[in-house]
Amino acid sequence: MASAPPAGSKPRQLHLNINILHAGFYASAWRMPQTRPRDFLDIDHYVRTARVAERGKFDAVFLADRPALESGFDARPFLSLEPTVVLSTIAAHTTHIGLIATASTSFNEPYNIARRFATVDIASRGRAGLNVVTTSDPSAAANFGQTQQAHADRYQRAQEFTEVVRKLWRSWDDDAWVGDKAGARLIDGSKVHPIEHQGDFFSVRGALNVPRSPQGQPVLVQAGGSGAGRDLAARHAEVVFSVGENIEQSAAYAADLRARAVAYGRRPHELVVLPGLATVIGSTEAEARRREQELAELIPIDFAVQRVSQTFGTDLSGLDLDAPFPDVPIPAQGGTTFAQSTLNFAREGNLTFRQLLYKLGGGIGHRVIVGTPEQIADDIQRWFEAGAADGFNLMPDVLPDGLEAFVDEVVPILQRRGLFRTEYSETTLRGHLGLA
């Protein structure tokens, strides 16, 4: 079960983010009649999607990132626009919804990232969040004159990177600002502190040249399920974007994270766990299944095979698509969480390779639910009340209409059941999430 909030606090409430995956979760989303193939390069698409989510009172928008041209880029939209620039544009066209973007700890310097996200936080009046990830992609490493780092090395760097970012965000006291015109005193310099960090990977003097925002500092998010990833989350993260296959596994994952956090001197309720969830919604179950089938039949099979091959770090193009998916070894140096999740999907459903590709939507191993608004709401409530999730990082099948269906038809059900807010009561992302 999820840990109880402190005595006297508000009842536990569901949290919802929208992961704006270009055209939608399905690799075939861009081929649907209602979509425009170039939307993933159109800033208005991201603004429009964020405003729909804000209408639904979502906690935040979430942007993934990959600092390389993706394989299979000729077959579907890909992660292209730099996420903090997109967030800044969204911030100018919204008022409440949080703004979370991903940055790689493998190919960035902590000072630049701390400054960039603190700037988004100031510009949005306290709505920013940073999702820290390591990057295992050899093609990304080649763009920065590097070779692929070992898994353990990437996470050691990530631990120190995140520690430095947090130090920089805290290098200004809350009351450092003075603004005294008569006394010619703008800032109390005694309340701005160089961090003087010396570590194995970074040497950073500081202080940061951006003061505190209305929420103090951006929310720290982490996405990773390996032992090293869980340890990084337990030490530093406030929100965790996880891969949840079933209620039992997800509840165990959340309990493990919170136990690790306690071991680091933290309180268990300080972690908000949000599994990824893809949705296909229809007014009837038959309609939802028809939409799922249409999307499946439009998936470029060669691309989907390539994506799963990339997940496992081995070429699977020679496998029989209509034979059971074999026990492919889990890669040791990267992608372990999604590879294990994909293998579990195949085993539990006794799926052929083709069936697995359809189940994954031509994408990666997040859970997909197909059904009516009531069925979607029932599933979300069951996971939430079982402590398997504090909410979800939603990935609608097609954007924006899959999100519109969720906002217009699923959210009201969750609100009537008392699970989700009907209005924003806070103005910052920390406020939405119930974080200090």
C-alpha cells in the first residue's frame, strides 16, 4: 500500500501528467486521418495539447528527450525539439499546469542544467520540474565525442550530477532578495553561497546566478527501474516515472522505493510514484477495440521490430513474427527496465512476436488499457487504491484527440468519485503534487 500522508494533511489524491509523445503513444498515430504528420515539429501542437491537459486540471505536462536522431526516423515522428524551449513556450500560454522536461546526466554539465531549469521555473512562476535520466544510447554518445558508458559509471555520474544541481538550487536563501532602492541594496550577498563542490566527476564553484522561484526550486523527477535507478530516485527524486506491468509488481516497486528513501533519511510520502499508462478510449468497448485494431494495422512493422531490437540491444529482424516471442537476454548496459517489461508482456500473454509488437503499439513496454471511459476510470481507481500508483504519466494513443477523450469523459468520472481535483487549489507544481 502507499504510505500514509502525515497526520492532519489532506486525503490522498490522484495525480495525472500528460506525456506529450509527439503524435501519440502508437507508432502509427501520425497516420490516422485526424492527425497532421508535421505536428511533432509544430510548437502549436504542444501548446494545444498542454491547454487541453490544463482544462482537465492535470498536474503537469511531461516531455521526454533523446539527444540523437532516432533510428527509424523515416517511419514515424521522433523526439526533435529541445524540451526546455518547448516548455518555455507552453508556460507563456498556460497558467497552472506544471512543466516537466528530461535532461541527460550523461551529456550535460550540472551548472547549465540547474540554470536552465531554474530559468523555466522563474518564467513559469514556479511550475518547472527536471526529469534526470542517464543515456545508454551509443548514437547519442557519439554526438558528444564519447563512447557508451558502463551502466554503473552512468549512475555514479548521475548521482553526483543530481547532487550538484540540488546544491546549486539551494545556493540562494529564500530571503536573499532585498530590492532596497533607498539603501542601494539589491541582494543580501551573505545569503548567496558558493557550493565549492569537488567530486569524482564535477568541480563546481557556484553559486547559481538564478535566485529562488515561487516554489523554491524545480521538482526533481527520475525515470528508471534498475537497482541503480531506484537508488538514485530514493536519494533525490520527488516524482518517479515508472514502468508498471501489473498491480502487484507496481505496489512492490513503490514499497521498495519508499523503503530505500527511508534508509536515506527521507519520509516515504515524499515520493510520488507515477507509472506510465497508454490509453485507447471508445464510447463502447467494441469501439475502443476497433480503434486499437486500426492503430495496430497501421504500425510500420519494420520500424516496430527495430524498436524492440533496440530495447534488447540485439537484432531481432530474423525472428518469425508469428512464432512465440523467445526469451531474449536482458541487456546489461542499458534499457534493462523496458527490456524486462517487454519480455514480461510476452511471457504473461504467451504472445507471438507480431502480437507483442501490436500490444506495445510499436513503442516500448508501458501498459496499455483499452476500453470505455468507465472501464478506464475503474482501472485507474483500482491501481490508486491498491497503492500501486499515486497517479499516472498518461500517454494517449493519438494526440490530441485521445487526450481530449480522457479529459472530457474519464476525468469527470474520477472527479465524481472524489479521486481527482475539480479545480486547481495551488499555483505551483509543488503545490499540485503536495510536496514541500
